[in-house]
Amino acid sequence: MEAYGPIAVIGGAGRVGGLVTRRLHEQGARVRVVSRTPERGLVPPPRGVEVYRADVRYADTLVAALRGCSGVVFGVEPGTADSGPDCPETTVHDGVRNALSAATAQGERPHFVLMSQIFVTRREHPMNAYGRLLDWRLRGEDAVRESGLPYTVARPSWLTDDAVAGGRVRLEQDDRGEGWVSRSAVAEACVQALYNPQAVGKSFEIYNEPGEVPADWTALLGRLRPDRMLALGAA
């Protein structure tokens, strides 16, 4: 792996974030776990991983944690309240904007990988009844797309700890599908996105299906089309 600056995993004490942290550490990356409650992680971070207590709802707490980072993975649980500090507007919209601001405070241009979810374009879906979860997820995505940073948006389908649907990874676009995906597959997708130029400027849904674990992520990501905003900007 080529030399790379620190990578911050926001939500790195969570179930998917912890997997991202360990995978990056295994590859020799310098990793920072950024969490509101790092002591609640199911598994302690590997030795050598820096831990920052910070909260995406409060921009000033993120500045030190994201300073100098060349990559950021945002994997915060959204909450489902209609208003207040645990509502999706605060966590996955304002929180994303706060992270973008802190990550670029000194002119840095990190690759920003956002973990979102399927259904964000389906406003009529019942999940949107919980604090307008889908609306605010989508607006958080749009904040990343409009940031001018290199970015990737990964939209996991229904999460599971086991590869119950199989080991093969299927990437889709247009948000029309449904299915299951293992947390480990989502974590791997986020790690691959950080280092693969084929992932830049793209959003995709991720599912598992029967078959082998992918060996060529460049081919998987290369089949995806760039987001329309990026494509129009380059026209």
C-alpha cells in the first residue's frame, strides 16, 4: 500500500465502523477512531489506532480528530427521533456537514466515504416516518457530492453479521433493489473505495448474493457510472 495520511473512521466504535478500522489497520494504514462513546465499542481497537472522543453534532469537537486526514469514513447511526440531538437531521445531515467542514478546515482534501443506506430516494417508504430518516440521509449524501471533495457514497442494504445471502458482492445504482449484505462486505467496500480511483465520484447500493467473495474490486467499481452531478460538471 502506498504512503497515505491518517484515515478517520467516524463511528469507528460501531459494528461496521469497527470492521473498517480493523481492516485498515491490517493493511498498514494510520487509523483514527472517532466516536462519541469509544468505550462502548464491542471490540477494543487494535494497538496503535488513535482514539478521539468527538461528536458529529458539535463541529468544534471534530477539528482535532480530522486534522490532516487524507481519508474519512463516515458511519454514524442516524437515530429515529423526530427532533432534537438524536434525530436524523442532526446526525446524518448536520453531522455530515460538520465533518466535511472539520475535515477541510486547513485546506485538506480527504477522500470522503459516506455510509448511507438503500431506499434514500424512496420518500414513500415506511422508514421515512422515523424522523424523515430517508430525506435527511439523502440530503447528507448531497452535501458530500456538493463538497468538491473526492468522495464515494455506499448504500448498504439490510445488514447482517453473517453472509446469509452469499459471499459475492453485487453493486447497483438507481436505488431500486432490495436484499441483504454482511457488515464485513460493507466494511470492505468502504476500505476499497478509499484506495481505488474507480470509486471516486460514485454512489452505489451493495448486496450479497450466492458466490465467491470478490477478488477484483477494481472491476466491480469500474462498472459503475459516475454520479450525474459529476458527469454534468465534466461535460
